[in-house]
Amino acid sequence: MHPVLYFNIDIPYTLEDLSVVVPQASQYKKRISWFLKQFVEATPEAVVKNTVVTYDPEDEYTETELKKYNIRGKIITPPQSTYKIQGGLKDVKTRLVVRMANDTYLRRTDWADLLIDQFNSMSEPQLIGAAYPSGDVNKPAMEKFFSTYPWYRKSMKWIDYYTNSDGITSLSVYYLHGYFMASQTYVLQSLYPQIVELNDGDMGKEDCLVSHLASAHRIKIVCWDNLGEFCKHSGKHTADFEGEENELPLLVKADSSTEPRPVFNIMEVPPPS
């Protein structure tokens, strides 16, 4: 009998399965230089090899910086970050991917290993990131979302619109912040372009909409409760760090005994009324 390759073989995720997509705008020269230096220091070589930075045509500065670290780049148009994320995702061939902003500071060297451990902790697909409770999406945007995906309107039994002091009717929503969002590659490759089309390429609330569209497709929304201990916003207040000193803490070279340990929690929906 000839050897047979079977289905449903459990192949655990490893670092070689993880890619990172980083959108970059040509005006952010200081930012991309800062990001790449600390990213390479904090990230396993196997993941760096699978990283792609998407950038503007004729952005020679970013192209030169990428060559310093042997990181792959891809030119994308139009210039909005949404199209750059989408274009980067399209090229990913690994099973897992992180979309990461170029003002993300990686605080520990074990961030990628711990992420892999979480993906291996359950068989269901996951969307992992830092959960925020107070994203506001205005009513017209949500109505467009519901008209495009009418089956999602069923969630309205758990939520209510409110009107603020300026007379704007909105919806408060939980969501995973866009600076760090990780998932199985097929999840973001299939769902993210739908949000780009829905939003006409605009970045406004796309992280909210991605989170909720993934949830509606029964993707486990997983909050990395203490993500800020491992990677977080840089805290810089100007777009290209103009006039700001680098006061970020030193990178922690972590191992299995380094505290704190990561805390992951599945975000539960309200119980049916």
C-alpha cells in the first residue's frame, strides 16, 4: 500500500508560522528608523524574515532603512494605511500574522513566543489584541455595516444607540486596538478587505469593524489583558517624534521565568435575554 497523507493532522504553530505586516507613510522618517531598530532587537529572526513593510512609491528613505535590516518591503498605492495593510496581508504565506503599527514599542523579547503559545492553546481561530471598551461608531456607519451584513443586526438586542451633547447618535463598542492585532492569516486575509471596501479605504473605526466582523464569523476574540507589558504604543505625541527624546524603558531580554506572565481572556458576549 502506498503511503497516505491524512487530513486533520495537528501541526502546532511555531515562530516560523508568524508574519508581521507594518504600514509605513513616507513622511514618518524618524518613526520608521526608530521602529525597525527596536523591532529587530526584540523579535526572533524567524519572524523578522517573514515581516513585510508596505510603503509609498518613491519613498527611498524607507527602502534604504529596510535594506539595513534585510526586511522585505512592498510598494502600495493608494497611500491610506488600510490599503497598505491589505496589500501586505495579501503577500503573507505563513499561517499566522500580526498587523502592527510603526509606533509600537516592543518591550520584551518573548512577545512572539508567548503569542505562539496562545495560538496553540485552542483549536479555534482567534483574533488577539488589546481590548478597549469605549470605541464610538456613529449611527450612519453602523447602519451601513448592518445593511451590508444584515445577519449581524441580531446583535442589536444587546446594544443601544445614544446621543451625545453635540447631537451625534453613536454606538459604544468593545474592540481590539489596531496597533497590534494578531490572527490566523486566512481570517485577516478574508475579512480585512471587506472592511476596507465598506469603509471606502478610510481608517476611521476600521479596528472596531474588523473586531466585530470577526466575532460575527465565530472567531474567538481574545484580549491580551497585559499586552502593554510586552508591546505598547510608544507614547510619542507628534507624528514623526519631532523634538521628543527617547525615554522608553530598556528592552527586557525575557525567558520563561520573567514576570509578569501574559494574561489572555476570551471576550464573552452578553447572555441572551
